[in-house]
Amino acid sequence: MQDILTHVPLFSELDKEELESVSQLITFHDVTKKTVVLHEGEDGGSLFIIIEGSVKISYYAPDGREIVLSLLEKGAYFGEMSLLDQQPRSATVSTLSDSKLAQIRRVDFERLLLKQPKVSLKLLAETVNRLRRTSQLLERVSTMDVPHRLYYYLKDFGDRFGKEDAEGMVIVKLPTHQMIADQLSTSRETISRAASALKKEEIIIKTNNPGESKMDMEALETLLQAIY
């Protein structure tokens, strides 16, 4: 259990004894792909940590369209907002793949924050980072054309989830074109055209592994700098 928790950023600065105290608060759940874990509007009673797999955070517009706010992968957590402000869930969370989630109940989480200031500081820093990324994404969506929205999105996604290879490219499993379009307020066809142009320039290159690509981050940065 402690080996798992040491790879979760929220708990990475805790010592062995502190990790043991956290592990006693956790319940694990194996969740299949496309399962709704949290519903927008319901009472929030737990924090969830992604041990394996990935999830999407979204809400539904009045016309029924799903608006994807963020994608989270291994080591990330969700559900903390309702625990902190005791308001209903602000979004729906569903799994993108078979996942293992760790659950901490509200009462236990509140005690943990009081006993472990390091966790409180990590939580605060990550919350601010998420708000900053959301603010930046909204700014880009409102001021950039679609290709530049995509460049910014890919650069941010690569920075967060990618791993650099020996050639300096970043290897990453990108979301589907539909998923990206839902986050950038555009159509799948428009994203597909912009992505095809990047592939033609070999800024995005498919690898031999299914669903995996490598990206030239310097080239994406150059494309972004061209509009400033």
C-alpha cells in the first residue's frame, strides 16, 4: 500500500509512518471503463485518487452536449471541491479505461488535513494549478483560432502526461479527436484537419504502439510563439 501512495503526488512528501496512517483511511475500488463515478449535483462525501487508469471530468450543457473540462490520469485525484466547500458535485466524473480508484471519506479526509499540513499544502497547490490551467484554456479558446487552440492543448497535454524519448520527442497517448474537440469548443472534423497538418509536418508521429504518438514539443512552442 505504501509503495502505491509514494507515487501519488498528494502524498509524496509523507514519511513511512505518515503513509501508513493514510493507508488505513483508504478503500480501493476496481471500476470498469465508461463507468460514472460521480454525478454533477449529488452530495460530495469522498475524495478519489486514481491508482490506475484515467477519467474525464465533464458537465452537460442545457442542449444536452457534453462539455469535457479535463482529463486526469494515474496519480491525480478528484472530488476534493465538494469536500472542501460542502457543496454539491460541480461536475460528472467517468472512467475512460478500466481503473483502480482509492476512496477517502469526507470525515477521514478532514482529519487527515488537520494532522498532515504537507497534504494540505499539496492540495492547495494542485487546486491553484488546476484553476490556472482552466483559466488559461478558457482564454485561449476565446482568443485563438482552432489550430492554435490545438497547439496549446497538445503542448500542455505533453508537458503533463508525456515522457521524453532519446531523440527529445515526447511520447504520449493522446485523447480521441472527439474528446479534444469537446474540450476546445469545436468539431471533431476541425480537430482532425488541424491534427492531419501536424502529422504531415511530422510534429505528431504515430509510434508502433496502438494509440501512442510522439510529439515535437519545440515545434509546437514555435507555432504558439508565432501568434504573440
